[in-house]
Amino acid sequence: MDITIRDAVETDLPGIMDIYNDAVANTTAIWNEAPVDLANRKAWFSARRERSFPVLVALRGKQVIGYASYGDWRAFDGYRHTVEHSVYVRADARGTGTGKRLMKALIDRASFNGVHVMIAGIEAENTASIKLHEALGFRVVGRFSEVGIKFGRWLDLTCMELKVPKR
């Protein structure tokens, strides 16, 4: 499968929104329960741009099949070199290496931007995501028990970190 990774542009937002809303409706990867509209994704994208945080997309042809980004982990000055990231892949493109390619590009961008640590918060039963992160050098640093709820059940959160390699 021929996949291109590049910086997102505003015309990618409908594809990003569709991936996000599918994860909301069908997975525990996102702990929100309400779908978002295009205005929401535009505001999110604008906020990322204002802070110079990357938003990357994976394309198959002209179709957005995944995206990744990072933002503030905590909103205090002392945490300014630590970010929390997100990576999502369209359901029909999962298991194709798209998430790994997005993450490698995001880690490279983090290194270039002076990020020291990347944090991942992953639903504890999402073994595919945990394995992906481990393969990229992330390590499990903790697990919070029953800190979220979705689909009528309590969810645990696995926390992972990566000390971003200096380039």
C-alpha cells in the first residue's frame, strides 16, 4: 500500500473528523461519547497551529487514512518540554503499518522541535496500541484503575513515556 505522510491542511479536516468520530462511536481509544462537527475540528486544528504543534496525516491516494498530533501534557511552564500525543487510523487501514509510520514521523518532529518526553495515555485493553508504542521505544510507567467510563463500563488507563531521541 502506497502511503504518504505529510503535514495536515484544512482540506484534510473532514477525513480527520470521520476517523475521530468512528473512534468515538466504536472504540475506547477516545473517551468522549459525542461526535464532533467540522467546526470543532477546525477549532482544534487552529489551536494546534497557534501553538506550533504538528498535525500529520497519512494518505492513501487523496484519502486521509490516519492522523497524529501532539499538544500540551500539562499546562504549567515546567512541563513545556513534555507533550501528550494522539494517533488514529481509519478502521479499514489498521494493521497496515500506518500508525507506526505516523508515529515515527511524529517522534521525528518532536525531536526537531525540542520535545524531551512524549506521553501516551492508552486504554489498558488496547494491546495493539500498547505493542505499537513499545516497538517504538515507549515504556509503561503506570496504570490508573477505573479512571474513565465508556459504553457503560469502567476503563483503566495505561501510561507510557518515550524520552525523545535527540537528532
